[in-house]
Amino acid sequence: MKFETLMLRTLFAACLAVCSLIMGAMLTTTPSTVQLAASRSVSAVLLSAPSSCALPPDGVVCPRLDG
């Protein structure tokens, strides 16, 4: 019984450590969209914008942009 209890406590500690590391990484990582908005560079935003239609090829056409 002692061995099983020790194994369960070790597993709980390992899971708690992994979850803490993942949560810490999620809270400290800055997404790239925030970095682009903070840089206030129009060229950086335009470079990250898609140049083609993102709709699937199922007969739906992309809207036409004027200009």
C-alpha cells in the first residue's frame, strides 16, 4: 500500500509541475499579433496579411476589392 501511495503522490507532483510550466509559458508568451500592433509599422502589418483569398475552393468566389 505504501508503494502505491508513493507512486500516486509522485504522479500528482509531476502532473502539477507540468501544468504549472505550461500555464507559466502561456501567461508569459506575447502573441505575434500584439507585437505587430505595438510596433505601429504599416509595412509589418501588410507583410503579415494574406495576399490571396482564404475561402475553400468549393465554388464560392472571393469578394472583389475596389481600388
